[in-house]
Amino acid sequence: MDRRRLTLTAVVLASAIVFLDSTIVNVALPRIGRELPVSFVGVLEGQSYVVNGYLLTLSALLILSGALADRYGRKRLFLIGLVGFGITSVLCGLAQSMEMLILFRLVQGAFGALLVPTSLAIINATFEGAELGRAFGIWAAASSATTVIGPLVGGFLVDTIGWRVAFLINAPLVAGAVLLALTQLPESRDEHASSRFDWLGAAVIAIAVGGLAYGAIRGQERNWADLSAWIGLGVGALATVLIVPLMRLRSDPLVPPGLFRSRNFTVTNISTFLVYGALYSFSAFMAIYLQGTLGYTAAASGATGLPIGILLAVFSTTVGTYAGRLGPRSFMAAGPFIMGAGLLWLARVPADSQPWRASLSDPGSLVPPVSVVIDLVPALLLFAVGITLLVAPLTTALMTSVPTRNSGLASAINNAISRIGPLLAGALIFIVVTASFYGSLAARVPALDTGSSALRARIQPLNPPRAGVPSSQVEAARQASTDAFHLAMLIAALLCISGGIVNAVGIRNPRLGAAEVGPASASTTAG
């Protein structure tokens, strides 16, 4: 097989491990909570830390990892990330307490941060022109397929073997990726990098990203009643403000200001913030609304995501190929508009929409009711088509917008934005949705004190009211939740449409095989 194809296989396999880990671990959380002993944290809090602790270290160290890969070698950092991710996966699978698992997940996230930016940087250093777009399409398709298959395979393995398999399954996959990387990957790095590394800039950026991520995660966990969430946001915001003067004052900054003089790089990152904020809100609020308000089963709610995953897996390679030939602009403009149309369709789902109570134990229940076909299917198909048109071209636009020597850093910056932006956007939308819900509830039942903590503990947005709540209040909460969901989808649609406008106005189709700024040179030697 051609060496470049084997290189792509290694990179796709490594990326798939990261995506697979997230999906299987989420499926395993209930059994982890039941079977692992806890000492210092509660079960629910521990389950949250298992997921969010990993995301926190992953997000905080992305940009540092991308810069280190460009400087010291992408293959080297890729291998360190792979081996570290494999070892920590085994340690997670052998953990004897919730606290031990949380600790290993924090370290696992740090190694995951090495894998994410180096994967795309290696592809960018290996392929050119239309082949580069196709390679990014294959990467997007494989990642999407993993996202679809992960919960299904993970659920089966967790049910039949146990929760530890959610982590131990990474070991053989890592071994295969390491073997391919050692034998097939060429080494590439920025040969023009300064001998001094900007550790101060790395620390400030890590504090900025980590603080914002912690604040957004903690705030949503505690309904913004925890002071530490606001402190985290404040520290993160202050560090973010300091990044710009720091980049300008230092002789060899971690993030060169010249990167943002690339029009496509800046526009792509703005678009990522907007569109991925919409994607996060769609995913989070959709699942809660379908199950908590309309009464869908977990299986039925999960099945609604299949059109998106399937279209991404099947057509991302084709879209990536055409984006490589024709340029990404038209795809990046059309995709978010079509996604927005799907979200606008969801903003009309009625509160009395018949629920789909699919269950694997009842084959007859697997056939969805007519309401699903009318209320959801058009929206889901539109959203799926839109995001399929967007993902691979956006990656192509990003990675061709900077010199190849900075591709690891560029990928890391975009990945950090795609993770932190949605958390912040989701947090703001959560606040608006909560205010809308209780305002709508008060309008329907004026006698209720919607500001009391006792009522808010019994009746919460998009979730079913607790036992004992009068039926009249249950119906009012159902209507209020639907109003709040409609508002969330309208805001998400506005974010998508804004992203489409930004792309249509700002993106320029680059010359094939050339970066938009500077020489796309990188030293590449046999690894």
C-alpha cells in the first residue's frame, strides 16, 4: 500500500481512538457510578468529573501541544501522545476507586491533547491540492463513523463485559497506530523555529483556555450557583485579554500574530466559534427535550442522531474531494445556512408531539410514529446535509490558510475554539433558556413563585417535573419547556446563519497546494 495511505490510516486510527473513547465512556458512566467506590466525591459528581476532567486538560493543553509538535516534530509528539494515551487508558481500566479514575482521566486528557492537533498537521504535511481535501474528508468520515458506531458497540461491550472495557479497548487500537506511525510516518517540523520556546505564553494560554473551560463546565453543573465557576471564567477572561499584548511584546511568541493576518484562518475560526456553538446547543438541548419533555426513550433519542452520523460518514470524503478541487468557500457558506434551516424547523415542534418510545426488547416499538416523520425527520436531514457540507471543507480551509510549518499550531487553535466556544455559547444559551422557561411558567400559572429554590428543585427546564407536582403544573411546565426549546433552536439557527454569512463574505478559495500566507515549507524526512 502507498506510504501516504498508511500514514493517513495511522492518523485516522489515532483520531478514532479519541472519539471512540468519549462515546464509550459516556455509555459506561452508569455502571462506573454503581460499581466504583467513592471516598471524597459523590457518585454523580464523580461521573461528571470523569467526563469533564478529561475535557478540561484536553482543552487547556491543545495550543501548547500544537506548538510543541511544530517545533520538536509532529511524528515525535504524535507517538508520545499515542503511547501516553494507551498507558493511561489501561490505568483507567484498572482503577480501583472513582478518585483514582478521575486522576487517570486528567492525565489521559493531556495525552489526548497531543493527538488532536498533530493528526491534522501530519495530514497537511503529507498531502497537497485536491488530495488534501480528500484526505480531510476521509478523516472526517472516519471520525463520524466512530461517533455513530461507538455508542452501539460500547453499549454492547459494557453490558456483556463491564465498564472497564470502555478504556481497555483502546490498548490494541493504540498498538496498531503506534506500529504504523513508527514504520510509515515521515517526520516534519518547523525548521525555522527560534531556539527559545515561549513558555510564558504557553502558561498564559493554558490558563485562559483552562479557566474558561472550567468556568463553563462548573457553572452548568451547579446551575451557576458556585462561586468557583465565576472565578474560573474571570481568570480565563483576564488571561485571554493578556494574550494579545503578550504576542506583540515577545520576540518569539507561542502564537505568532501573523497567523491572524491570514484572512481564511481568522474567518474559519470565527465561523467555528459560531457554528460549533450552535452544534453544541442542538446536541445538548435536543436530547434533554426529547426525553425529558416529550417522553422519548433513550434509544429513540439516540436514534435521532443517526442521520447526521451516517451522512457525515458516507459523504464527507466526496465533499472533501470536491472542496479540494473547487475550493471550500461555497461549501462553507451553504452548509451553515442549511443547518440553520433544520434548526428553524425544530423551532416549530409542538408540545403535544407524539413521543417515540423505542425499545430493543419490543421490536414493534422500533417503528417511529408519524409525528417523528413530520416534526423531526426534515429537520434532522437538513441539519445532516448542512454539517456534511461544512466539516471537511472547513478543515481544508483552515489547514491551507497557514504555512505548513505552523499547521500543528493552527489545528490546535481551531480545536481549542471548537471546544471552548461551544461551552461558552451553551452556557449563555442555558441562562437564556432557564429565564425563558420560568417566565413562561409564571405566565401560565401566575400563583407559582418561580423564583423559589423549592419550586426550581421540583420543576426544571426541559426535564419532567418531580413526583407530586399537580397535573396542571405538569402541563404548564411541558408548554414552558417547549417554548424554551424553541428559543434555544432559534438562537442556534441564528449562530449557524451568522457563520454562513461570515464564510460567504470572508472565505477566499486558496490556490491549490499553496497556503494563504507565507511559504508552506516544512522539513520532511523519513521517519
